[in-house]
Amino acid sequence: MASPAATAAYLMESSVWDSSAEEYLKSVVDRLRSDGGGTAPSAFPSTFFELTWSMSTLLKGQVIPKEVCCESLSVIKRFLEVELSNGPGVIGFAPGVLEDADDTAKTILTLTLLESDIDPGPMLERFRTRDCFMTYVGESDPSFSANCNILIAMLHRPSLDSLEDPIEMATTFLCRTWLQGNVKDKWNLSPYYSMMLLAQCLAALLVRWNQGHLKALPDLLVRSEAPLIMVQIATELLQSQYLEGS
């Protein structure tokens, strides 16, 4: 999984020395020294993670002027298109690393925002379970944030005609989890991160619904639960805010 910590622990307990693992750790240390750093990250390399999580955020917020950065954006777009097609259609946080739903969703979202028509079908097929999406194949418990990231990626697609069923499934899972008070994401410590993702999902869902899409979604979900949860999130944020605004 490209983890310096896991690799070091493996070497300490291994009865036979693994030269390839040693070389990997040396490459991490050498890279950190060349960059002037002194500590090892939890994952290395994290090529796709660093690129897509930052780019999707900047593109969604319209921080990057596409007309100014068009050449650089074209390079990023082509790079991600090639890497995703090599998957095929799914990706991990770096080349050669096990594919996961989060990084795949962020890659698809980034490419969609760069006006690339990427089929989310392989992602939906690989990570779908009976009532939600999983982060990794074989995962024992679901991830709240992974379902948010997949839902956000789907809702940014120009056409939602073939996505109503997976959108309903993910939205139902997220709303049910919130209303039952079971939001505790295993990938993030702060509850506010999950609240932010859920608010982004439901806001995007209601925008697309108001545009005339997703009319097959249950009225209870769109007219009752989604607005109620948005109000609850806003209320909880306001009630937990300090006097100086933080």
C-alpha cells in the first residue's frame, strides 16, 4: 500500500530480510532529504491523491482561471485520462497501489470539471454493495466520506439519466446514517469534515433536482430528509461556533 510505516513494521518482524522493502524505505528517505523534510508521510508516493484532491477543490471553487492556465490544465487532464484508462476506470492514490473509491471519485470529478467525458460505470460497479459504496473491495464496514465523494462525482456529471439508481442508493445511505446519529467516518477525525461533505452532496442534489433532473427520486428523500438535514447541519454549526467566529 506504499506505506513507509507498514513497510518498516514488516521489516522489523520479518524472519528473512526483504531487500525490495529496504530499497523502498531508502527511496522515501532520500526523497525527503532532497525536499528538505525530516519526517516520512503515512503514504508515499501519493501522486493521484495530491493532484486530484487539490485540483477538484480549486476547480469547484472556480479559483483557477481556465483561460490563463489552459496549457497546464490540458497536461493534467491528459495525464489523468491515461492513468484512469489504464485502471481501467478505477485508480488508487498512486500508480501501482490498490484501487479505491475515494481517489477514483476525485479523479472522475476533476476530469468532469475539466470537461472530459469519463464514464463512472467501472467505479460504480467495482465499489457497489447492497446498500452503499465501499472504499476498498472486501471492506468490512462502510465509509461515510467515500459515499459522499462518489455521490459528488456523480452529481457533477452533465447527464444523470443512467445514474438515478446509484444516486438514490448513496443519498439514502447518507441520510439514513445521519438521521440515525451514526456519522463516524473511519478516515477522518473531525465530525465537521463529514458534515461539510454531506452538505455539499445534498446542496448539489437539490440543485440538480431543481434543474429538472432526478425526478424519480422519492419525495421523502428530496422534499423532506435532504432539506431537514441541511437545516440540522447549519443549526449544529451555529450552535458550536465561538463568539469570535471560529
